Amino acid sequence: MYQKAIKTKYSSKIILLLLLSLLISSCTETYNLQTNTYEEAIVIEATITNELKKQEIKITKTARFEDEGITTVSGATVIVKDNLNNQYNFVEQSDRYVSETEFQALAGRQYHLEVKTKDGKVYESSNQTLTTVSQITEIVPTAVTKDKEGLGVQINVNSYDPTRTSKYYRYEYEETYKIVAPKWSSERAIVTGPQSISVREDNDPNKKVCYATKKNTDIIVTSTNNLTEDRVNFPVRFIREDDYIIAQRYSILVRQYVENQEAYSFHKIMKEMATSSSVLSPKQPGVLSGNIRCTSNVDEKVIGYFDVTSVSSQRIFFNYTDLFPPTNTPAYLNPCENISYRYCFQLNTDPPCDGPLLISGIQNNAITYIAGEGSATFTMVEAACGDCTTFASNIIPSFWKE
């Protein structure tokens, strides 16, 4: 919950750790990956789908693992064209480029990406066509026991293409879960003076129930190419039974992208790079080839793939008790132990006074009130235990169902 989400798939810290050791040759050739060398390269993340929406493209630069953040490439001209002379212009919005109008990739058309940076460098993709449309048929959560991870819920995605023309799949998911602060109190403590605290019974009930949403940051791919049927039954997510994110109610939205073989191979190698235990691992892949080239300078480096893909999505909900006994409900993200504060301000007492620490904790929203008004001791708890809005949102998502 408190960890920062990795910002992009290709330019994540995991990928950047590997890029730290890569030497990428000319952007007009397949580039060999070597260790102990770092060179800056542009990173283009471009997936155009058959959904009618404003499409998005991200352009960043590789960075060393020790770098604090991701460097976005601003001021670029980004265009997608098709073979019927339709042109879709993208405009810069925050850390990405968004199409000015809604559009969708259509079957039978060829699409081409062009990027021109503000320093005059031009990058172009090969022509790509929309892949076969294959719908998710079902998302299934099942209680299972895994050797290394123990008891938990396995979430599988199912789909079937009777034409057997899909074969290569990539998945993304977005999970949302309900959070109930276990020590929310109708009373709250406020600081009314340098050494004065007042307790009021008007605490906001909207601080008790919250919702958190996060997206997967790893690359998830699978293929049915070696199966007799183009039928997917793929484990897209596993959550331990004691993980608090499923303690109340949980929802997952799974998106299934049908890719061509080249896109699948690109993402598969990226995944292998990210899951290698070390940049010196014998599992190190030797070649990574994308479909975006630098046409203005053969020595310019680029990493990325322009993907034109069909997508299908489905959302499910489940409660913890749908899969596990209610007696095993996972603990909250915090132990939520009560903390006692001596409500006094004298110096050099034994035991010492906690008044200044108590005042500071309340003012900084680091602790919330449990009991103690009118006594020599206040009982407090860490803020996250009594106010879930300190780390999540109390706005009910528009899609949420109880």
C-alpha cells in the first residue's frame, strides 16, 4: 500500500536494472544485450486497441537503477496513420501523449506510428494490423494451496478462440479492494491550545471505509501455440489467504490483449529480463528486437513496440467469506496496537510526560483518538487504524457493487 507503484512496464525500475547492463546497438538493427554497460535509449510504449477511446502512448528514457525517477520525453510530435490516409494526432498530457480524438483500430487496416522529438530525431514503426478478437469467457477465483506460497486465492482467466488464430496473449489487471479501519471511533481529539486537547463526538464516518486501486506492473504473457485448442485457462493473479486486501471485498478487472507473434516475443523477452534474479543470470536473453526504428540517425537507440491489438475485459467481485472461513479473516495492514500517552508537560519526570508528543501526533494526523478524555492518559492508535483516508480514498468507485 505504501510502496510507490512502478510507473511503466518497459521503463520500470525492474527493467531499468537490466538496462543498466545493456549496450543497445543501432536502432536499425536487432540489438545485442551485454552486461556492465549502460547507454541511454528512448523508450516508446504504444498500444492501440479496438476500443473506441482516446488512445495513449508513453515516451520515456532509460535510466540507471540508482536514478530517482523516470525521465519523460516532452515536446514530441506523435502521429498514428493508417493506410486509408487517416491521421490521428496525439497531444501531450502530463506524463503521456493522448490522441486528440477518440478512435479505434479496425480490422483490415494497417497502422503506422511516427514520433518526432523536439531535437529533430524521428522514430517510425513498421505497419501493424489488428489481431483477432477473442473474448474473455470467464474470470474464476479458486482457493488453492501453492507449494511456496501456501493457501490463497488463484484467479484464472478463461477464453476460447474456435478459429485458433489468436494464440498469443498478454494480460493486465487492475484490482480494487475495500478497506475498513478497525479502530475508527466516533470521537476525535483536536488541539485547542499549546497544552490543551478537546474531544468531540463528531468524527467523520467517511474515514471508516475506503477503497484502494492498483494496477499490475509486471508483464503477463501466455501462448496456446503448442496446444491442440486455442483455449486459455491462465492464472493471472495469486493472493495469499492472509493478505488484508481480500479481507473485506475485492474486485479485479482483467484485460486480455491478443497479440501477434512478434509482439508476444518482444514482451516475453522483456518479462524474462525482469524476472531474472540477476543481470548476470545464465537466463539472460541474448537479443531483444522491437518494431520501432530511428529513421533520422542509424546510431540512435530505441526500445519499444508499436502494438495494434484487440482487447477484451471482464470484472469480478468476491468477498473473503466466499472462499475462506470467516474465522481466518486476514489481519489489517497494521497491528493497530493501542498507544498510551501520559497527558502532562512537566520536564524531567519519571516516567516522562508525553504531552508534547501527543500534541504533535494529533496535529500531524499521525495518530487518532481511542479514549482518555479527562484522564491522565490518552489512548491513541496509528492514524491508518482509525482513518483509512490517510492512505486510501473514501470515494466509492463508480463500478463498485456490494
